[in-house]
Amino acid sequence: MRVVIDATSVGSGLGGDETMICGVLRGLAAVARPYDAIVVLAAEPDLLPVELHSHPDVTVVAMRRPSTS
């Protein structure tokens, strides 16, 4: 599996969006197998679920949150 997830909503204060994306990320980390690649785009990487921080198949890419205007 190769997946890229936009998790820039985490830390935005948009509660439902943050809750949903954190649940998806926890689920992906739970089912990832060796040689899977999960790339997470995050505006605030420190706020991502702890399951991702030391997961060998997860790469977190820090980036700015897209403007909503």
C-alpha cells in the first residue's frame, strides 16, 4: 500500500475534521505491513497521533496549512 494523506487540518481547530483524519491515520498505522509507505502531510506534526511518530512505514512531511481564502 502507498498512501499520501493531507493531515493539515490537525491543529486547525476544525474538530470534526481533526478527529476524522486522526482516526484514519491510527487505522492506517495499525494495518500497515512491511514495505507499505504512508506519507502524512502535516502543518503541526507534533499534534499527530503518537502511533505515527515511531512507525517505520510512516513519513511525516511538514508543510504550511493551505489558505482557506
